[in-house]
Amino acid sequence: MSTVTAVAKDRTMTQTISGQYLANATFVRRNYPVWTSWNGMINSNGLFANIGSFGKGIAAWSHYSPIFNQGWSSYVGNQFLKQTTYRNTDSTVTGGSRMNSPDGNQLLGFDASVQHRIIKLFGAGNLYKTGFGGQKNNNLTRSNNLTGAYAGSAGSPRLVSNTTNTSSGVLNGNSNTLNYHFHWSRHEWRQVVSIPNSSTGVKVTAMVKIAPDDKLKQYNWCGIYCTEDSYDAPSLGTGSRVVNYVGIKKSTDTYTRKTGTLTGLDAQYNWNGLQTTNPASGTNFYYFTPTTTYVTEHDMLDEDDFEDFRKIEFSFQLVSGTNRKFGISLFFAESIGNMNAASGDPTGGFQVFDPTVEFS
């Protein structure tokens, strides 16, 4: 059973602690990676004040992007915002007249003090096609010979992270061009946790916002997705992935995404990224391109309903077994057509506070 809630009357932004399995869920350790970093780095929860470009990360979270913008390093699109308190004039909100929320003037600098922070994800606005070797972002079928789990030394991740429901296979006809808007590259911050052996279900929540002055550019979308993987790792070849997600889209966008059981090219070009199981000691998370994907969209929400922070929540049954791993990603899916046009328009921004994972 799944549920999604947009809770208009529950706007007080306090950190969730009870039952929480994620570490550093409110990004308190002054980490501030910008512009570019390495895919799949495993960052300890003790990582502190890790600031700047190249090899910088966020404590307990791993970076992923298929857009290589600096050699072997890939695009980082995030900022951190401060919680501020202002008077709430919404008469429908009971239990007090004040609420916590960031506004457009509350961007935190690199030297900001330790505090709970909101992460904002946004797009690249450019494909950066002048890379080198297998890192070039100029081919929608990049790495189409690689499936299963593989290290970065074996090749790059797929450039296309998601497609529409109307694609026949994928990358056919006029869709096999970089200016086609209905293929997306997805960048994200991701965390992998262990599932208790006794657990059969999970609930995922977060406070999210699309600011009125930072709406999504047409065709871009964002959200939270969760993964459970099955494969012989590390191993090129076959692998299956179970995906549960909630997305947020631009109000005028009407396209849909592939769901259900995906095989062949449909599986390979939807919800690829980083592996869910832990890699060998001392290595980054491997890339993972599934050959079978089981996709459940719990809801596709309208950005206009999230102009202030509202809570989303979805629940689902876990794959049975023991010694299992669970991945959760905060993501921004950017239209490759938008990136290829490089028009300089704002991409829109996705704000997230206090994502939680609670097993049952």
C-alpha cells in the first residue's frame, strides 16, 4: 500500500528523529560541494566543512551525475538554504502564527555556521559536450554496451537516465537527437542503508518546495526515488532493480514516464545510476544499468501545490530477504533537449528538508 500526502497544515519544519535511518538528513556538517565532483564517493558521516570543487562531498551522501563537466568529474547542481522564521498569514493553519521556511534571500555561504540546512537541487543548463573520450556528453547511446554493475574504470554511465512512456523501445526515430526534450539526465545525492532483517515495509517522507520565483523549466522534473537491486556484484551483465518514486513536474507538462516491468532498452534507459549494494572497501559505488526494472510511480505532483514547504510521504512493501540494502536519492531530472539548447534560462530548483526512511 502506498500513500502520498501534501500536508498544507503541517508546515513546522522540525527535524524528524524517531525511527530515522538516514544520517545527516539536515546537512548540518558544513559540507558545500559545488560545480563538479566524483561519482559514487563514499563520504563518512563525520566529513566536516568539505567545501569546493573536485572530490568534495556531503557527509553520509554520495554524488551522482551522468554529465561530465570537468574531465572525469561530473556536474554538481546544489545550494544550501537557511531556515528562517517569518509570520504566517494563512488563517487555515492552526496551532500558532509562525512557521519556518527559507526565502530567496537566505542562501548560505561557504563559511556559514553549523545549522540545519535545506538542500536545493537545480539543473546544469548545458550539456558540456566538449569532454574527452568516453566522458563526452554528445551521444544518447553512450555506454550502451555496458549493463549490470561496473566500476568507472570500465566505462561511463548512460547519458539518458529516464524516458517517456510513449517511447517505443528508446532512442528511435527523431528521438535519437540531442534536441529531443523527452529524454532526461538525472543528477542526485544518494544514501544507501541496511534494511533490518525483520522489516517488510518502509515509509519515506520529506519536506519539499518549488519556490514561486524558481519554478521548473518546461520538461524538467524532480523528486525522490528508492531502489533495491539484485545482481552478482561486481559483475558486468544482468541485474534487476526495484524502483519506487514520487516526482514533481511543471504544471503544464502532460507527458508520462515508464512504469511497471521494464526489460531490454526500456530497463537500461530508465533509473540507471549508482548501485545500491556497497562496493568493495576503498572503492566508489559502481555504476549500475539494470536489465530488468520494476517501477512504481506513487504520484506525480504539481509544482504549483508546493510553493511553500509541504510534506510528502509514500510507503511500500520491501523485497523479501536478508542482508538487504536500500537506496534513496534526492534528484533533479533535466531535459537533455533543454541542456543541448543552452539557452541560459533558469532550470528551476527543488528544495528538500529532512528526508526520512523508517522501516517497519
